[in-house]
Amino acid sequence: MNKVIDVRVKTTGVVLVGMADGRRGEFDVRPYMTSDFFRELENKAYFDQVRVFFHGIGWPNGQDLGPDTVVAELREIENSTV
């Protein structure tokens, strides 16, 4: 299983992610933000609290996305500084 090792906010709804296998890229969280569970992420101050969480990404109130989801939808960017 691949692991997220770094995550940073690019804009509200999009994060820059570094994976353990060296891949780097953007992950668009916005499609998930339409569900009630993820709606809190629409708040910029809250979205900005994203962290690496159990090898994926997560937020303080329990919203999380696993590494398999992140890597499956990662838009790779070469020479990214993530």
C-alpha cells in the first residue's frame, strides 16, 4: 500500500500531496465536499487544517480519505515541491 507522506493546501478544495513512492501531485477534494459528511470542508479555515492521517489525509472532526483513494485520483505533477 502506498502512503501519503506530505499534504499541503493549494486552494480550498485542492491539496498538494506527496506519496511514499515519490509521486507528487494535486488531489481534488471538491467532489467529496458535496456530501454532508465532508461539507464542513467548504470552510477555508477548517479545510486548511488538513493533515496526514493514517497514511491518507484527514481533518480534525473525522473527515478522511484513504491513501488508495488519494493515489487513484492524484493528478501527478513533475518537479512539485510537496
